[in-house]
Amino acid sequence: MEELIRILLKWLKPIIIVCVITAVGSAAISLMLPNYYMSTTIFQPANPHYMEPKSLYDTEAGGQTVYLFGGPNDVYRLLTLAESRELQDYVIEKYDLYDYWEIEKDAKFAEFKIRERFNKYIKTYQTPNGMMQSEVSDTDPQLAATICNDIIGYLDVMNKRVVTEKMKDKLAYFEKDQIRLRDKVQMFKDSLVQIIQITPDDTLTQNLLEKLMETAMGQYNVSNMIYEQQSKALSQEYSTLYIMESAVPATRKSSPKRSLIVLTALLISLGVMVFVAVFIEKFRELKFNKE
């Protein structure tokens, strides 16, 4: 330790000069860097089962509770959609990011560069407390907030499209089921009319056909009710996301951290100079001993 202090005292002046030059240079460079402003949106996925007919029209007590927010699968789906090429293409095209970020479309690796820049300044992730957050950084605070809110809007459109696909499949099934049951009811009805005309005294067959027709009619009514409920659920205007906090233009820059840049550069230069000083002094001692 004493030897190290001796070396540092001997090299104190060069170390101070280099550190001062480094501090001034890094400060000058950091001042040339543009200011970036970050806007964020905090949101949660809605439970997709919340818009199912059972949840919308169930009036019986003791039914299963349907929670307002979605679960882990809904979060993972949103994270996947947020990283999708469709969302990136939408934002890139709408805000002409090739031109805005000065990337030539026809240049080699242009697409790689635009995706890399996109992932650097536009992110969606899950926070440690379980909330979802989208953030956009840009030199224009108003544009950052606009893009951030627009991303959430388009993410909602994409998510709703995925969620409603299963509901549409159910609707198509019950639509076909209605036709089948309606034909079944008509078949029993025609058979009953025919039996009455041909063998009016055959009450046993008539009663059997009436019961079959009533059963088929009940099935048709249930299928028709579910079909109407499903149609109404699909026609509802709703959002698949709950926005806890919309993006607003930032009033303070988020980067660069100029003081951190200067401090980091200063510490690196100090460490390098200490290493150089010790290395040179040890090298001189080794050379002197050999001589």
C-alpha cells in the first residue's frame, strides 16, 4: 500500500492532467448529445371471459366469479403482440420512421437498422409489480407521447382480434346448430301431420312425435338464445385493455445522464492512469535490477 501511494504521488501531476482533460472532453461530448424524453403508458389486460355471454347475461346467484383483469396468459399474449412485426410495421409506416431516423430504405441492412432502433426507443414489458408498461423515447416529447398512446390503441385492436376469434367460432357453430335443430323440429312436425292424416287413431305415435318435437323445440330455443347472446357480445364496443395511466409529454429529459457520463469517463481514465503508472514503475524497477 505504501508503495502504491508512493507511485501515485510521483505520478500525481500526469494523473490530474489526464483526468481533467477527460472530464472536460466527456462533458463537451455529452453536451453535444441530443436530449431524449420518455413517455409511458401503464395498463392491464382485461379478462377475455368477461365479455362472454355467460358473464354478460348470467343473473343467477352463486355463479363463478369472473375477474376484471386477465391472467398470465393474457399478459404473455400482449407481450408477444407488442413485439410482433405487425405492430412495428404499423408504427414505422404511420410515423415514417425511416425518414425520421434518417435511414435509407434501399440501403443494405436498412430493415435490421430500423428494427434495432425501434427496439431501443420503443419498449413494452411487465413491471415487477405485475403491471404492463409501454415506453417511448424521442427528442420530441409530444411525439413520444403520441406514439406511446397510439401503440396502446393498436395493441388493443390486435388483442381484440385474437380474443374474438374464438367467439366467432362459437357463433358459427350455434348458427349451424340452429339450422340443424330447426330442420329437426320441422321433420317431427311434418311426421306428426302425416300420421294424423293417415292413421288418426294412432294416438301413441302422435304423442311420441309431439314429445320429440317439444324436446327439439326446447333445444332450438336454447341454441337460439346462446346465438343471440353471442352476437350481442361480439357487437359490443369494448376495450381489451384497462389504461391505468395514459402517456403525456415529458417535462424533463430521461437521457443522456451527462453527470453519469462524465463521472464514468473520469473513473475509467483514473483507473487506466493508475494501472499505467504502476506498470511503468514496476517495469523500470525490473529493468534496473537486471542491469
